[in-house]
Amino acid sequence: MSQPTPPSSLSYRDAGVDIDAGDRLVQAIKPLARRTFRPEVLGGIGGFGAMFSLPPGYREPVLVSGTDGVGTKLKLAFQLNRHDTVGIDLVAMSVNDILVQGAEPLFFLDYFACGKLDVEVAAQVVAGIAAGCEQAGCALIGGETAEMPGMYAPGEYDLAGFAVGIVERSRLIDGRRIRPGDVVLGLASSGAHSNGYSLIRRIVELHQLDLSADFDGRSLGEVLLTPTRIYVKPVLALLNALPVKGLAHITGGGLLENIPRILPEQVVAVLEGGCWPMPRLFTWLKALGGITDQELYRVFNCGIGLVAVVEATDAQAAMELLEQAGETVWRIGEIRQRCGAEPQVQIHRL
């Protein structure tokens, strides 16, 4: 059997990787990244490593890092061919995580991987990342674009992000000072954020839902792609004004699994389910999916994207500060002594 005659000269493009497209993307995103730069940024996009000097004024600076992705919410972006918001999700998931330890996000790096690079799509994604960094006040100082033929379905990509923040050691927030009598505040989410989308997509598939259908004045697809709220600037302003004992980012695991991550073993958080309005998105998903109350609060944020625990005497002032900064906030519960091995989060009036 004769062997096929190989071409006289193979290139990387023949193997499916377009180096020129990657170069065009770098040039397209440079001005987007430059808008996010802080004074501490050294150099620019395109070097082998990103450089950032520590801000002055810290006596015992602690660096706090976080990394995350967007998850299967990306599948909806592919389906709707809308790529301008998932970058905000990417930033939000990491900067909100480091924020709840008291850290100010300093810089962010992204990883964009695909089978074949579409410069226009990738530029839309990075524009969202830059917008998220601007919301968080952190610099987009680097990243990686990987074109890997055969690894991803045509038109699909994956995202990962990495954030680094800083906090004075004496101002670290770890929940250790939370005591019975403290008040739990809930900051409104913008939607499902970036969690529970495998279940959401399953419900959409089972009911053959039309993503272009109206949902309270917007298309269902637009509602589901609403980007994750970034809480950095309002919460940093709160931390500069009042003592905060604990902060929890409500991500995968919902209210039931994220709040215990900041609670001492001897206390529980008792939440009153009627103290904040459950967004219709979640009651709608609950009805369509036959989701139990327990599962709903374990999978979704149910309208609360971030929780703050403060002294009872500081609760009203904290709410006013957050509201002045543009947040919607409710007093959703309190901390009490734990009895035995009872669950550390209890939600009444489901």
C-alpha cells in the first residue's frame, strides 16, 4: 500500500495554529488592558511575565490570591453567540473571593483556550475581562491565549482567571471574631452569577425552552447571561469605615455551604427567608425543575450574592454605607449559639 506524499513544507498553520491571529489579538487587547493599569504596573502586555510593585504604606502586607473559571455558563454564550459578558463573570468570581478576606484586588491574569482562534470573539471576551477589572479597580496585566486544534468543539473556548490582592495582616477577615448576637447582612445578586448552570441548562433542555422568549421584559437568554456582580469597591469602602467580622461570597454551594466557611464551630447563622425577596428567576427554576427548598438554597445564591456579618450596633450604619455605594442590602438574619452538631446555616420560613 502506497503512502501519501507529504507536502514539501509544513507550517504551524497547516497543523491548525495561526500565530498571526494570536499576534492580532494581542494588538487588539493592549488598549483594553492599558485602561485598567494602576500606578504599580511595571511594563505592559506582551512580556514573558507581568510585573507589579507592591503599593506603599503597608507595614505587614499579606498577598491573597484566587483563581476560578466561568463554568458551563459558557455553553449559553456559545449558543447565543454572545461573548461580551462572560469576561466580567471571570473577573468577578476571583476578585469577590479574595475580597471577602479583606483584600483589595491588585492585578488579574486570564487564560483563554480554544481549538481555533477567532480574533473577534476573543477580543469580545477580553473586553469583558477588562470591564470587570475596571469595576474591581485591578489591573489586567497579562494572560495566555492557547490555540489547541482538536481539544475543543468548533466555536467553543474555555476561560480561567487568577487574581492577586493585598491586605494589612491586622485587617484580615477570617470570621474568628463572629459571636452570638451579630447581624447577618445580605447584598443582592444580579442573577444566578456563575453557579448552578449545569442544572439551569438541564431545565432549559428538558422543557425545550426558547432562549429568545420574554422573561420580565428581557429575553430569557439575556437574563441567564447577566454577569456576576462585582462587590469590590462598595465593600472596600465599608471596610474602611466600620469593623466587619465576616464576609462570604455566595458561589457554588449556595447559602447553605458558603456561609459556614466563615463561621466558628460554636455558632450558627439563622436566616429569615422572608427578609429578602426571592428573585423570580429562582422561583421559576424551582417550579420547572421540581427543585426542593434544600436543593435550591444549596445550589443557587437565591438573590444574595455576598453576606456580611457585623456587630448589631453597626448593622444600620453598614447598610446605609452599602446603599450609598449603590448596593441593595437587607438584614437577613443573626448569629446564635450552636446546639450540638446542628447545621451551621438555618433558613426559616422557606
